[in-house]
Amino acid sequence: MQEYPIMKQPTSPKNLPRFGQVAGAVVLLLLVAGCQTYQQDTQAFTQASRSGSLLVAVPQIDQQAEKAAGSKDELVFRFEQGATLRTAALADPSAVPSILPPPAPVKKGAEPLPPPPQPTPTEVAEHYYRRSLDAFDKAEARVNHWEEQAKLKVGSEAAAMVTNQANMPYRGRSYDKVMMNTYKALNYLALGERDQARVELNRSLQRQRDAVAENDKRIAAVQEDAEKAARGELKDESGKTAAYDSNRAMDDARTGPALQAALDESLAPMRAYGDYVNPFAVFLDGLYFTVLGETGDDWERGRKSFERVVQMVPENSYARADLDAATLAAEGRTVDGVTYVIFETGTAPLRDQVRVDIPTFLVTSRLAYVGAAFPKLVFNGDYLGALSVSAGDQTVSTATVASMDGVVANDFKNEWPAIVTKTLITTATKAIIQSVVQKQVEDQGGMFAGLLAGAVMGGINAATNIADTRTWTSLPKEFQYARIATPANRELTLSAGATQQTVTVAEGSVNIVYVKSTSNNAPLHVSQFTLK
């Protein structure tokens, strides 16, 4: 662990830093660290996104993503941007910002130019699909960069030790990366670029496989940090080495129950999908290789994917029907005359923060307990529970294939030990720094100066006491779907709440109708494409 510079100052009063210099240094530290959470920074975007107001959400996230380019937060903003632009591609053209460039100024005395022809709905959708792909490509470039630089993050870790975990670069969580490639595959399918979609599905599958190994590395790294702290690589206000046992801190009578309560609240909707598995990504993989498979290996992959989906969501009768269809496809009998209605409903959980008092008397005699900020998941209950699909005399409802609440909660569970250990060590480090500064100023300027220094450092520590609440909020709460025989008149009626919409299914033997809703009162965004 990197030592704070003040700890290295000689103990001679003549050479001690003046209190003004110390105060200036810690104020600069505060400015570098920042004091707003991601949730506060993105409040306007989140409100627009949840209400379904794309005229506000699209320019808002475009501005924030470009502003964050090259920063520690760029990746999470690119995820938000890619998903929002994809939603714009699904929406009615009147509900999204115009794709036409602003009109050129008319010179004095010149005749105004005739207005350009309005783009067709297909052109608007393609524009936003392409922009969504561009945002996700930029996100993937950052993901690949952080994965390549995984062994070179000492500087960022050291900075976080004296500020907070939110001050580290956002490198993306496992479910982020899986959904990034899954959305790219959907975009390519909507554009009719099936080979590109296959590439993205392969990447999505590989990311699910890689996530287990990445988590093992994360656990090993955190254990190493905890062992270093427990061995006494910190220094207290007397200059002696100070050991901090994070396991002992977690067992504290005040700290342990509070941490467990935050964890229990965050894991309430967790589903037994398996570590780092996203059933929707597996479903899309099965659908692609069952319907568009070209070889026996493709069809067998489709069958295995649907077999996995049935194991994860056995209550979904459509998945069982798809497994039967995939088994027949593997035997040479193709899927025809089917329309899939895929429904994204609600929004993914936010990350909020909760204060938990943790013991610091283990490393400094000046402070007994200090409040530390830990993240917790907050789930959004404002969503449509299902979509009704009618075709002639037949009416079915969509069924859940993946709870993103469950996927995110499962990832949170796996990340929690690292979050707790890092936060405990960070807080202990800052407590030691506060004690060292207070003692040095007290030795130079007396008790009052020492108390004042302690108050300043305490204020700085409180201001930088921020949990990492960055998370991809524009993901849905659930992915649902229904499969229905395409009616002869090719008309489907979609109903949800008080909203009803009729869709004429395009020509094709297998079709996808894609529907997105972000809340009970948000509009339904409906689009479609021919899969086969």
C-alpha cells in the first residue's frame, strides 16, 4: 500500500508542515476526489429515462458521455448511451430527436432553401441502431483496455486508499460486459447483419465463461490487500506500524449486523441462475443458432442453450417449447411460422449508499469508530408486470426469461467481500492519516491547533466518504418473451395497462417483435425485424 506523503515527514518541529499547508493539501485532495455520487450526477438522465422521455434522455446522455470521454467514468456512461440510443431505434420517430442536421443560416437577401426531405422511419431506426453500436464499440474498447491493463492498476488503487472506491476507474462488471455484446447482437440482427450478430453472441458467451476466472483473481487480490493490512503495513500517529484486521472489524458487534442488513436488502430478488450467467443472453444464443443455424454444430448449440434456459427458468413454458423446437431443428426440422414477442420492462436497480460505523481503534487511539459508506442495491417497483399478446382468438402473456434484478444481485453478492474489505482498509488508512496530521500540528502549534487540524481532516474524510454507486441504470428490470404462431392476417395486438397497440408482422417465417417499457406510465416502444 502506498504511504501518504505526510507520514514520511521528519518528526522535528522545524521541518513539520505548517497547518495551512496541511489544510491546503487535504482540500486539494477533496477537490480531486469529488463529493457527488453517480446517482446524484445522473439524476436528470435517470428521471427522463424512466419516464420514457427520449427527447430529453438522448441529448442528456450524449452530453454526459462525451464529457466523460477519457475519464474514469467513461465506460459506465457509454453503457448508458448505447442502451438509450438503442431504445430510440425502437421508438416512434416523432418521440426521438431529429436526425437531420440543423438548417444552415440564410444569407441576407437570399431565398431560404427548401426543407430537406424527412427521413423514413426505417432510416431513423437505422441511424439510432448505428449510433448505439458506435457507443457500445467505444465501451468495448474501454473494457478491452482495462482488461489488458489489469496488472497495472496500482496507482488507481493507491489513490482510492486515501479517497474512496468511486475514485477508481469504472472497469465494468461481468453482467455489463455480457449485456453489451448481447445488445450489439440484437442491433445487428435488426439491421439484417447476421454474421456480425454471430460474432457478438460468441463474445457474450465467452464473457460469461471468463467472469468466473476474473472473480477468482479479484478474490485473490483482495485477500492480498487484507493480509498486507493485517501484517501491519500501515503506520499510526506515533510512526509505529499499525495492523488492521478487516475480518476482526467485520465481526465487530456494531459493524457486522449493519453490513449484513445492507447485504440482505441487496440480495432480496436474487435468482439461482448460476454465477455470471444471464438467461436472456443464453436465450438469444439459442434462438439464433436454432433458427439461423447452418450446420449440425450450430443446431446442437441452439439446443444446448435452450436446455440451459429451461434449467434456469423451468417455470417458463415458452422455453420448454423452444427446447422441443431446437431438438427438432437439430434433427433437420426447421422452425417456421413463429413470431417472438420480446418485452423489456422496467429499469435495473440503482446503487445507493448506507453509512456503517466501523472500528478504527484497531489502528489509532484517537478515533474509536468512523462512519464508512457502503453501496446497496435499490430496486424499482414501477414497471409493467407482463405484456398481453393477442392474435385472432388466441391471447397469451409474456413470461420472464431473465430477472436483471436477480442477475445484478448475484453479481453484487460475489463483489461484496471485495467491496467491504477495500472500504474497511480505505477508512482505516484515512483514520491513520487524520491522526498523524493532528499529532504533527499539535506538536507544532499546541492542543488547539491539533483539534482544529483534526476537525478539518474529519470534515475532509466525511466529504470523501462516498460509496461507489456507479451502475448501468438503463438496463431493464426483466426480460420477458412469448412465442406465438404467426396469424394468417399477420396482426398482433399488444396490451399493457391502459396501452394497446396493433402490429402488422412483416413477411417472414420467423419474426421478432421487440417491445420496451421503462415504467407503468411510460410509452411502449415497439419495433420488429425478420429473423428468417
